[in-house]
Amino acid sequence: MLFLFTLRAVYYTTVWYNYSMHPFSSFSQDKEKQLPYTLVAAALWWSAVVASAAPTFPFKGIVLWPDEARDHPELADSISLEFSYVTPSSLVKDANPDGSPVIDWKPLEKLLDEIASRGHQAILRFRYAYPGENLPEFPGKRGATGIPKYIKALPDYRETFSQNPGGDGPTYYPDWSHPTLADFTMRFFRAFAERYDADPRLAFLEVGFGHWGEYHTHGTEVKLGKNFPSKAFQKSFLEMLAGVMRETPWLVSIDAAQTKYSDLADNPELTALPFGLFDDSFMHEKHDIAQGEGWNEQSWRRFGADRWRRVPCGGEVSYYDKRDQREFLSPKGLYGVTWKQAAGKYHITFMIGNDSVTGKFATPKRLLEAAAECGYAFRLASARTEGNVLIAKIANDGVAPLYHDASLAVETPNGEIKAAGTLAGLLPGETRAFRLEFPESPPKDATQRLRIVSPKLLSGAAIPLARELATCRQSR
């Protein structure tokens, strides 16, 4: 069974990259002779997907919330990521005498384990303010903040309230004038990073302040240092996060481009921090400048046109119109823009499309196609041997780099042979050479044994590597 799956996977990765994304580009110098090979691979592609025990494209693709992923097991192998909010108040009930929070990680462990049980990884976003939302910790109080109870109980801690900002429902705002909240936030995220930064169940972390952690208080006047953290605190917080989140990429909203909230787009020292960007209204009717308003595109540009080269870009498809989420995977696209075009333009790695399952386009096959149209796409461009060394050159045919550490390896009866260097950061259109040194001559099937490994992959998951229909060349 393992052999059959491996054979199918080889064909699958070959056809996916070479047939769907750039047909007739690399199988053979004779394009007409190449067609039969391509059709054979195409015939086996779907059986490989059906037989797979894990999602095909780790770290990228269309993202569902856990409830939808749970309700649609037929999509399990077509996605690799699930998104969830987390409130600190659900994990923290009290503080130690030294001020450090007493954190009960069990609810988060349960969430991560559930997501991982489906072969998926989590994208988490901690948030304080959520308009109109009910929290079990604060029954009967719509729009309550996710601030722990012990902080809210302090006599000089005073939250503010808006009745219906932006039409989203009653909303309470944290009291950022209180030093205990700032201290708690720093301590909590340090503790989280120490525990989960290297955890393979966690793929990405989204951070921010304001409504939904999206760096705005739409419908409520922002007051820095009161209902929104001061710019000085933001600087300290983000610099701290850059120091403790080393393995898991983290992102902030493009709404942070607004100077009334943040200096992230204006202060070169802050812009240099390794935060990615997420867009919470992707592909809406006036998203791009060419479509009219273009506020989203302008915000992306404020952080630099080439930011994607070093940090990930993601987000959530728009909810401005109910058809946006339902139809963005349509071959016709939305408002004249297809998903493939949008993902390529903004170098997207992942995108929340939870309500796509309520439409007719989020089929297992279409979700796989959408995953292939964003993020990385690795291909074995060439391979040759020099004595006991296999030299493999890897190309990235995707629209973005891989942002997690990953290596090229070959499994042998005597253990794993791993190349030095990483595939992280390999840009689209570029290649990178890797050397694998064997105790003796490399096995004849070494190129077929090549795989991409990463400490951030779940057990059983694999990053696909497309292969040429060619044998390894031996140097003399």
C-alpha cells in the first residue's frame, strides 16, 4: 500500500505542477512526445489524492474554521489549515503573586489536538474585542472583551463601551491605560511562544488589536492608550514577539497601515520586523485600485511591494457581500478577478474561505486546485551524482516562498540523509542546489526517494516535490 501511494504521489506531483500550472514546460524537449506521459499522470492524479492520508499542500491553501472542517470530512484532504480565534480569558483565570498569569492551556490543547486529528494545522488569532460576540466566561454580556476576569476586577480598571459600532453589535473595549493589561499581554504572549512556537500543530499566528484583532475600531473613535494600545506599547509588544516567535510565522492586519492606529508602515525600524500581512476583506468588489476605491491594495503597498519575499501574506475572503465567500472559487472569479489572479498578484500563501462550503464551487478538486494556485510549488529541476554525493537542484514554480524551515532528505535503510541548507525563502522562478552526502554511492532510485522534511510538519504530512521524467545524471 505504501509503495502504491508513493508511486501515485510521484505521478500526482508531476502532473499537478507540469500539467495544471505550466503544461508541457519540462517533461521533454519534444512537446508532442510528452503528451502521453502527461495524460498517464493525469489519469493517476485523482487516485493519488483519494488515497492520500494527509493534506496535499501543507502550510498553504484555502482555510476553514474547525466547525466547517468537522462538518465536511470529504474536504479533509483538500485543505491543510484551520483558523480559530482564542481569547486569553478562556485560558487565564488568575495571576501569581509575582504578577505572572496562571495559564490553563488545556482548552487550547484540546483545540490543537482536534485540528491535528484531521491532519491539519492551526492558524490562531488571539483577540480582546469582538463586536456582538458572547463569551462563556461572561454570560449575558454581549461584546465582552477577552480580558481575564482578575484584571477586570481591579478597582481602577475601566473598560469603555459602544452600542453598535459599524452595525456589528455591542462592543466593549479594553482599558489600555491600565498597566496591568499591558504587563499581562507581554507575559501571556511570551509564555505562549515558549510553549507553542516550535509546535507542529501551529502553522501561523495572527496578532493585532481592536475589533477582531484587525487593527481598527471601525465605528468607534480610536483613543490611543485608552481603547487601543499606545504606539509605544505596540512597538514594545511587536519587538518582543519578533524575539520569541522564531519558528512560526506571524502576521498583522493590513489595517495597521493607518497612522491613526499604528506606525508599522511608517517607521522603518518597525517595518523591518518579520511580520507578515493578512487582509480580512480579500477580493471584495472594490479591493483593487483598478476596481475603484482600492483601499486594500493601497494598504498592501504601504508595507512595500516586495514584503512577501520574506514574510507570508494571507487573510480572509470578503464578507461585504454574501456571494464573495461563496463564489470566489468560481472559474469566472469575482468582480472580474479570479482566485488564481488575486493569489498571484498578492503572493498569497493562505486564505480563509469558510463560507465557500455553502456555495457550489468548494469541491475537493477545486480546493486542491486553489491550493496549488497559491504559495510554494517545488520541483526537482535536475539531479546528478559526484561520487557519493547527490546534487539536487530545486525550483519554486509557485507564487510565494515557503516560510517554514524545510530540508531535502532521502530515507535509506541506515537512516535519513539530509542536505544542508533550507528551502525556506526560495523565491518563485528561482532554483537552489542541495548536496546530499551518502556513505557510499547514492541509491539508483535516490531522486525518487527525495522528500522535503520540516520540523513543523505534522507526522505523516509531506511537502510535495514534482519530479522530471528523467533519470539522475552521473558525473564522470
